[in-house]
Amino acid sequence: MRTTELRKPPVRRVGRRKGKKQQGFALLLSLIAIAVLAILVTDLHETTGMSFTAAMAERDQLRAEYLAKSGLNLTRMLIGQEKNLRAVAGPILSLMLNGRPPPQIPVWRFADMLLKPFANFNASKDDVRESGIDVDRAEGLGNVHGTFSIEATAENGKININDPRLQDLQSSQLTVASLFYSLLGGYQPSPQKYDPLFSKMDAKGRLTTRVDVINNVIDWWDQDTAKANFDPVSNLMQPGGAEDVDFYRDQPEPYAIRNAPLDTLEELRLVNGVTDDLWATFIEPDAEDPSTRQITIYGQTRVNPNEAAPGVMLARVCSFPEARQQPLCADQTGLEPMKFMNVIAMVRVFTQGAIPIFSRGSDFVNFITGQGDVYKMLSSFGGGGSTGGGGLLSGGGAGASATIFTPLKLTDQNALTEMRKLFSTSGSIFTIEVTGHSGISQRHIRAVINTDANWTPPKPNAGRLPPLGIFAYYRID
């Protein structure tokens, strides 16, 4: 009997194939996890690096800011100690000035050098090592993780075109007008090199002359709405109509005339006629060097001949009516003014700017009128006489030469007295610019301080001038 055997169906190896699929899926998950983890690590690294860099930048900015503040306050302290330094160095300076009393010592010019141990301790050690001074023993000095640089200037070495706040408004206007007109070359014979600046038409065909610029500046700070009208021939302020406001209304963003004293020098750029060319020629010839500025909005109308640029000194002299027709101001060839500027530059190179050559404002008036030891000495050097002894700035004959300028002749004693009042050898308002550096960061502070001992706070406030002066302006960038 045949038996029927039932065949078993083939066994499918499902488990093995399933295991292979699971292994492939696990590999894919691992790759995805690694990729996600790599992205997370990269993002964490980048975020951490950026945070660390930002923290370092903020740290360096804070260091740079406080280094700049330190430089500012140290400079204020140095200026505050000028009287004490003058008392110590007075006998030596008086001897060098042929017995004349020492004037204010320009310590602010050397602030960057004198304060170097505080700004760059390691570099200062090398500078003073030869003098036998061991700064390592000084307390409070060391690595401050940065440096600072200082530029300080006296504001009375410039011409003030802001409201001088004289009692009479017309007197204030006339004082500013004559000074500014002289600086712009208005009293010099034409044609002259500055004429092209005041003969250009603007985009709307308007011409702005020297007198227009001066009137516009005065209209900006005087508090009335009447147009200033300066007449340089008669040296008077003539009656005018209403202030010209069309220029200000035509601007893309119109604005009004301020009719109040200027707060900053940069505000002057808003005045009609103050172009970039005029700014670079008369106001700030070198934007990187504050000492080249010829215009200020601080202080009074006196000019310091020990601080002023030769052009500023000449402008102040030639604003005086009796001097305008004399060779020093009216030489059409420009030779006499050039002699004056060269003489001043030569003396300052000779003294290295450390020794003020004029003790009082009257010394400068004596100089430009051909009197006094300074003019005699320079005449001798130029071949006009023999050199005498008795001091660094003393000299013999006062003869004329090809290198010394022709002095002024002021016959009116009242005029001579008034001119002496135009100059002063002491200043109380200073601009201090300090730049702090730390790492790749830097902060810049520009401040104007007033150290006038006669300063009193405006009413109803009461008080006295702080030892380091008060701030008239403060800006940090």
C-alpha cells in the first residue's frame, strides 16, 4: 500500500532578512545622529567663539574708554599744576627771557610725553632709564592692558567767532565781524589767493561773498531776527532787513536759524556759506591735528601770541584799523606777511615750543612795532645789527633786514593801548582729545575744560570752580 508523504512547505528565513533591514536602519540612525551631533557641536563652538570674541571686544572697549578717561583727568591735573611748575621753573625762565617774568608754561603741549608712564609703562621705562629714574619703584604704575594718546590745545590761540557776550550787541557783532573778515583775508589787497573761495556759485546760482559768510555766522548766534550787515570799509554794522532764511528752508531737511550762541564748532557747518573748502582752509586745515584749528567758539576775543598760529596773529593785528594800510597787512606782494610768519615759525623751532617768548600781551605789541628784545634779536640774526648778550631772547641792534618784517607804526597812543588789550599770554580754556587703545578697540574723548578762577555758576546756582575746572563740552566716541 502506497503511502502519500506530504511535503512541508519551504521554510522562509524571515528573521535573517529582518535582521539585515534592522542593521541598515540602525546605521542610518547612527549617521543621522552623528550629523545632528556634529551640527550641534559646530553651532556650540561657533556660538561660544562669538560670545568669547564679543566679551573680549566689550572688555577691550571698556578698558579703552577708561584709559581715555584716565588720560583726560591726568591732563586736567597737569594743567592744574601749571602755577606750581611755573613757580619752580620761574627763575630759570626769567633768566632765559632777559629778566622778563615767566608767562604761563604750555604744559598741555607735552601732556602726551609727560604722562607716558601712565599710558605705556614698559615703553616709558626705556625712555627714562638713561636719566637714572627707576619707575619700577613707583606705586600705582604697571601694565594697564592698553595705552592712550593725548592732544591738548589752548583755545585762546584761536579766533573766537561765537557770541563774545559783550554788554552791547552791536559791539559783539563788530568784534566778531572784523576778526573773521581779517582771517578770511578781507583786509588784504586783491587779487589774492583766497578770492576763488568766495567767487563760486552754488547749485542754485547764489554767490556767497566774505561779507555774506560773516553776516550769516553772526545771524546764526545773535538773538534778533534782523540781518547783520557788516561794512568793512567803514568798519561798522549797518542797519539791515530781515534775516535771509531761504537757504535753510531749501535744504532737503529744512531747519531754522538758531538765534543763540553755538554749542559746538561742528554746528558751524550748518551756516550758509561755510563750505567744505572754507572749513579746510580756515577752520580746520588738518582734521587729525587739533592744534591747526584757527577758529574757536570758546573764550573771549583776546589772542595768545604764544599759542596762536602766525596767520591767526596776523589776522588779529590786521583787524585793527590803524594797521590795515601798513605793509604788514597791505603788502600786495605778500612778502611782508610771509616774513612775519617765517619769523614766528623760526623762533618756535628754536625754542622747541617749550619756552613762551612773550611774557605779556604788551611784549607782542612791542615785537610787531619793532621794539623790545625779541625784535632786536631777530633783526640781528637777519643782518640788521649786532647781537647783544643777557639772555636767550635778547639782542642788539634793531636795523631792518631782508628777513625781518617791517614793523607797524602806531602813532596814536590810545590805539596802542587798545591793541595791547587784544593779546594775552595766559589761557583758561583748553580742548583735550584723548584716544584710548586696548587690543583692537579704541575710544576717543573730546572735552573742553574751563579753568578760569573767576568762573561762577549761573544763577540761581552757587559754588566755586572745582580744582580741575568744569566741562564746557564732552563727547565720547
